[in-house]
Amino acid sequence: PYSKFALVENFWETGYGMPSFTLLGEKIIRFPFILHSSYPHELLHNWWGNSVYVDFDKGNWCEGLTAYMADHLIKEQRGQAEEYRRSTLQKFTDFINDGNDFPLSKFLSRHDGSSEAIGYGKSLMVFHMLRNLVGDENFTKSLQVFNRNNKFKKASFDDIRIAFEAVTGKDLKWFFVQWIEKTGSPTLSLENSKVEQFGDTYQISFTIKQTQKGDLLKLNVPVAFVTNKETQLEVFELTDKETKLSFTTKNEPLKILVDPQFDVFRNLDPREIPAALTTAYGSENSLIVLPSKSNNDYQLYEDFANQWIKGSEDEFQILTENEIDNLPSDKAIWILGNTKFQSLVNNSLKQFNSEIQKDSIKLDSKSFPNTGNSFIASIKNPNNLNNVILYLSIANKNAIDGLVRKLPHYGKYSYLGFEGDEPTNIAKGQWAVINSPLVKSLSTRSEKAEPEFKQREALAKLAPVFSSKRMMEHITFLASDKMKGRELGSSELDSAANYIADKFKEYGLEPGSDDGTFFQIFEKAFHGKGNLKLKNIIGIIPGTNPNLKEAVVVSAHYDHL
């Protein structure tokens, strides 16, 4: 499920781009989300990939670094970095197994979901851990040194290490060998947590285990302690398969959380993440269950199934509901339309205040009519939490093409709603996480104890595109009580007009009325008010190309709202 844009992106990211040149297709650039996703990502490649080149014999480092310093940074500036990292780890967990894993030193470019999960996802998490290890200031300085020392040269992960070691004075070879040269990812478990009180202090003891099949890893793992007064965050170093730890506090401990903000690259436990579409997308063995052939919607869902599996037919089995009594646990399952398995789906949905109803569907407390709308919702397979069951309801046959085209781009979500034939997205979200094994209660009063973290300062700050202070000053004046609502024919409305005209002049606009002023005067009859003299306020910003005669008109009301 990759667009032509993605293929073009790969071409330029393989080193054939030029510094200061960014290529985006004219259709792609029009999407509103591009300005906050692909656009800054591609611009940053002027530094990483097109200024400092990639030594592909030693691995493509520039995709992960660009994803971290563009995509992750934008989320961080918006307070959404934790969710972004969780989705990144979820994709890696869903797509990567022993059979398709490979080290970052072997990554060249993405060509499917698993290569993206490693070359972009694992890589950006490695840079995030490196930032946490050396601190924000050293992280920024080290990348500046790396850029200056390798501009217009081929560079490798090893050159990044050399720059970081020069700035920090630390030996980081272990870090780069562990995360760049080797495969594997840690799996963590929290066990044996208990609290003992000694006078006015509390000692929390607990054990963190690495349970992955592969090598043990050296990890710096944040642990949050929620107390009756605050959340305390501590980082612990893990070097053994089983590490016994303790923490002392003067506040009553209520809850303990391991890596609560997803700062460590690792495999996620299925109970740690919500059911998501990407789990089904990453499965190499899927079952599609259609309504019975006597059902009026059978043909609709068979058409969708045939389009969806095109090119991957060997990964899917298609059965009608009459051909199967029990859903397997070792496959991703797609239930299309209303079948005899609807009650099983509803039993899981109800814990999220959601339900498939006769004429509507309720998603996360909000109801939507079935007529004209399509929906997809994911739940954990109750017999195997590593697999998911998807329920899909399609509005009509005209929506099929759009769903096949759009669904691959919404993989991180637990549920989606689409309207009409296009179809247009009208609902999306992730279920709440319930019963995470890395969260343990330490008190009977811990049920509602949630961690409160201080928001980390973003790695870089962008200047605002407008001044909210100045905009609020305008609103405060125009909407003040003394303006009395700016009634037609009132002196207050004239005051508002004069205020706006003065601001037009202050900001350098030229008068746009025929008489050389900012005001265009006209009369209009109103019921109960007779003829009133009114005024439009017109300012002009002249264009710079004398050959262009069109005008762009931006208008707004100032007499109400």
C-alpha cells in the first residue's frame, strides 16, 4: 500500500537528490496534512541525505534521523510525541519477527511494512534513546559536528558515533554495536513489586526482567512512581536478565509504571497497546469471513475482499460464515458485514463503550448511522491477544475503491468511520489501554491514580505563524461589552469600522475604495429600520507581477459574530 509519491520519495532519498532541492508531486502537496508530515520531512533531507550523503554499504542512517528530527519533532511540539513513539513501537511489534528482522546497518530503503518498521521506526527510536543518553544540548551539538565534518561526503552510522564521542567525551561504541550492528529487541516484564514502610518513608522494591529470546541488552529504562502527591520519574540501568531494584520516597506510593512514555526501543506486550488495524496489515496469515451467500450484502463484501487481497492472495483465506463454526486464534481475522460472529465482536467492543447496533454503530461513546457510512473496528482475539479481529461494515459498492485506497494509511487506529462514496473520514481513534503488564498497583487507592508528567521541552521550537496575543487584542476590542454587539446603524459599528481601517493602514494596506479611502459607502433598506448608510472596509495588497490581472479576495463580516 504505497503511493507513487512514496516511490518518488525513495528515489530522491537514495542519494540522487541535490542540496536545496525538494521534490513533491503537485497532487500530493495539496493535501492539508502534507505541510505537517511529508513536507518538513523532505525539506530536512537537504541536510540528511542530500548534504551529508549516505554510505549505503554501511546502512541508511538518514531516514531514521530525518523521521526523528521532522516527524517526531512536530509531534513533540504538539505534545503528541508519546503517542507517536507508541505507534512506532506497535508497528515494529506487529511487522517484525525472527524471520524478517535485520540490523540497521543493512537497511537501504523501504519497500514494505517490515523494512519501514526497521529503517524508519527502529532507527528513529535509536536516535531518541541516544538523545536521552547524552542530553538535548549534546545531542544537538553532536549532529552539528556530524554535519560540518561530513558535508558533501558519504557518511555512515560510524561517523555519527565519532561526532557524538567527540562532543560528549563518552565511549559509545557499545551503544552503536548493540543497536546498529545487531538484530533483536528487548521485551520487558515487571514483577515482584511491593511496598514497605519505615517510619515516614516508603521503600518500593520490584524486579524488571528482559524476557526476549535473543541476547541481553544494556538498557536505560524510565520508571514512574505515582504517589499521593506527585509522579516521580527515575531511570534505571538494566544489564542482566533479571534486575532487582528499589526506590525510596516520603510520599505514599500508589502505582508503578515501567517505560510509561515509550522511551525505550522494545517489543510491546499485546496488553500494553490497543487493538489496531496495523496488526492485521502485518499478518502473513489472514482469514476473511463473508456473510452467507443468501445474504443480500454477500456480493458487496466479496467484491471488497477480492480487491483487498489482490497481489497477496496466498496470505488470505476467504470463507462464508456457514463454512466456519469457530474463529481461529493463529490468524488475523476480517469479519465483513453482519454475520453470526457479531455478538463476539460486541462483547469486546462494550468494554470501550462501543457497540454494533441494528441501524447504527457506537464508537467510543459516539453513535453514527449505518446509512451512507462505512466503519471498521478492531478488537483483540480473545484466544490470542497477539492477533486481532476486524469488523468491517461498508455503505455501498461505490465506497469500496476508496476504502481499499485509504485504509492502509490509517493503520495505527483502533476504529474508523467513513462517509459517502468518496469515502470521507468522519471518525478515528484508539481504544484505551487496559491491564498493561508494565503497570502495577501498590495501594487499594490506586484505581484512579494516573501519572502526571511534566511536558518535555521540544528539541527545537518553531516561531508561531501568527501572534495569538495580537489576534486576541482585536477580538477583545471588537467583542467588548462597550461595542454592544455592533448593531446595524449604531455608532459602535462605526467605531469598529474605524478600528479596522486604522489597522489596515498600520499594516501597510492601500485604500481600496473609489474615493481613495478605506470605506465603500452604500445604502440598504432593512425591515423596521428603513434605509441605513453602511460601509465596507477595503484594503489592497498589490501584486508584484504586472502581467497577472486576477484578484484574490479575502472577505469577512465585522457587523456580527
